[in-house]
Amino acid sequence: MSKVLIVDDEPRILLLLQSLLKTNKYEVETARDGAGALEIVRGGGVDIVITDLRMTPMDGMELFKEIHKLHPSMPVILLTAYASVETAIDAMREGMFDYLTKPFKVDDILSCLARADEKVKKHESLALSMDADTPPKYRFENLIGSSPIMTQVCDMIQKVAPTAATVLINGESGTGKEVIAKTIHRNSPRAGKPWVAVNCAALPENLLESEMFGHVKGSFTGAYADKPGLFEVANGGTLFLDEISSMPLILQGKLLRVLQEREIRRVGGTKDIPVDVRVIAASNTNLEQAVVKGTFRSDLYYRFAVITIDIPPLRDRKDDIIPLTKHFIRLETPEGSPIPTLEPETAKALMAYNWPGNVRELENAVKHALTFMSEGSVTPDLLPPKILRYAQAAEAASGASADSATAGSASLKSFLKQKEKEYIEHILIAAGGDKAKAADALKVNLSTLYRKLSDDPNQKEK
């Protein structure tokens, strides 16, 4: 069993916890204040720390931060009053293992300690098996990019992967949320255990509960045998819930219970089944707005929002476009064949495009180009037509801007009208010619867009 340090300025709490933990075979040490606790941690031998939040002169948060500097992987459990739960959630975002509200239940603290003890054991095992000469950041083989935001994402993964915290990944469709989730799993102590992914929007509501939690024989028409759910399949590993905002409210309540109690009950069953699963969720919509609208439970949101990773769209991280393109070219090239070169004009066209489909669209564009390639290089004409049209429109707009800047003879009204037409053309190409989508992007009525297009002779010809 792990050695646990209990820190509290109330002798009664210290005595109670010390007695409880020793009865359950833990080795225990105690401290009455943060400074004394820090000295014990520095002396070595401590595996887990349980600390009260309200202490003077060093409170539980300050103590946690100091311990985290010394031992980033050491589980620290915070004891706090209900009124300070927000502080505890902030602490978990910074790497705190978990928190318990006072008055706490004996079963809750023992369950939390068991998870912390398991983390200690897995971390020790992982530390023995890892190559000490290879920095963790170089093991993120699935993350490609050189932009500052991707560097920050890698840093966050490095910090959050060894923890047991739930993670929420936000980003538009196609930004690579599942890749991020898999990277967290593969760099965690659960790497050798199951990885299970489910798209909450892809399953009908009447099947989602059975898929998630399983069912017993005869619980509904067609339930001919007992079936384990995804939580049981993922036991010991990671469950990735994509498009979590699509989950019905009634299932959100059941999911919250699983996260809190760490046990599931199959549909039609009466037995609670313990599970040890790390949950990572992803959303392409704003969950805070969904909470305001009442379509997503606030308590579930705060359970997921302990650690949030925001993945910006590809158009906002242009530095990643070419590295990603070259990565996809290498992936699609048969082993042993020479890797095609990326022509400068092709790279220029890719950089000009705004990528509404994000990384997934870029990957498809590379596949399209390589399918039609006959020589050993990726030329602009191999790209999907809409990418070429967009690049050509952007280049024409840039040239028109330069011409108008030097001409200086046009009136302000005609200059603005010309700029408006160029911008509308730009948006139309990005929308794939879909006028309703373009009007929405321009924030004008569809009738207004048609009127402006009717003034454009180029559009009339189309």
C-alpha cells in the first residue's frame, strides 16, 4: 500500500483520517500545517497527499502548487467545504488529482485513495518501462504542426496524460479532436489498456443507453442475451465520447452518476458493476451555450471541464498547413516508393485556402492529388477544383488591391463596390457555391445576396 500524508490543522480530522487509513492498511504520516507537510514531502517516501484547503499561513492550494513543482505526478487530494468547490475545480485544472467535499463519506475517501494508489503503481511501472533518454514530447507521433498553439497542446497533453482527470476537447469538425484524445491515452499509464471511441450523434437515442451501459437478457425486445456496454469494454482504459453535446438529457444524468460513483448498471439490470475508466469527451459546439439553453446539464459540464483543450481551426494556424500536407503525403505513399515533392505553387494554393473542413479536408485534398498524380511531384492542377478556384480568386483580389492602390483615380464608392464584389466571390467559393451558406457567412439575407449578385455581370454569366 502507498504511504499517505494527511495535512489538516484540526486534530480531530487528523485522528479520524489516520485511524481510517491505518485500518485499511495504508501507511500514514500527518502534519498540522503546510510548511511541516512540505518538509515531509521533501524528505521523500510519501506517495499520496490529502490536504485541507483552509489552513494558515499556507493553505491547501499553495501546498499543492509547491508539491506539484517537486513531484508533478504525485496524487494530491483536496478536502474542501461545498462553498469552495469552484476553487477545487480550478486546482484540478492545474493537476490536482481529485477533491472531496466536507463532510465526506468513508466510502468516497477510500474509493478516491484506491484510485490514487492505482495511479502511483501504474506510474512506477510506466517509469521503469519508458526510455529515459527519450523526452515525452517526441512520443507524440500523431501530432503534426509547428504553430505555437500546437506546441501548447503538446505541453498540455504531457501534463494531463499521467493524471486521472477527465478531459474536454473543443474544436470544429475535422480539427483532430480524436487524434488528441488518442495521444493522451497513448501517453498515459492506461496506454496498454482498451481504447474505446463512440460518436454520441451517430447512435439512435433508444440504442445509446444500451451501447454505453450494456443490457441484460430480456430487458427489451431483441435483447436475447446479456451484453456488456462500452464502459465495461473500456474497463482499465479510456472511453472517448465524441459529440457529447448530442447525448440526450436523461442519459447525461446517468453518465454523471457513472463519473461520480464509478459504477454502471446495465439496462434492465439490478446489479451495480464497478468500472475504472478514464473519460475524454469532445464537442464541436459551445457546451457553455448549451448549458444556458438547457440542452446540456451544468453539473455534467463542470465534471468534464476540469481540463479543457481548445483546438483552433486550421485557418487560424496556417503554420501547420504545409507540415501536415507533407505528413499526409508520406502516409499515402506506398512503403519503398519515393515520396512525391510538393511544388511551391501548390503550397501557395494550400496556404491561400481557408479550410472549412479543417485537417480532415486537407487530408482528403492530399489523397485527391496523389490519386491523379502521374509524375513525382504534387502540382496545383492536381488539387480539388474548389481549392484552386479559391486560390485564384484570392490572388486576383490581391492583384486588384494593388492596382487600385496605385491607380488612385477611382471614386471611393466604386472602390468599395469593387471590394464588396471581390469579398462576395471569395465567400461564395469558400461555401462551394452554396448561396444560402454564403449569405449566412456574410450575415445578410439571401435576398440581399441575390440583389448584390444581380449587379455583378460576372455572376450573371454564371
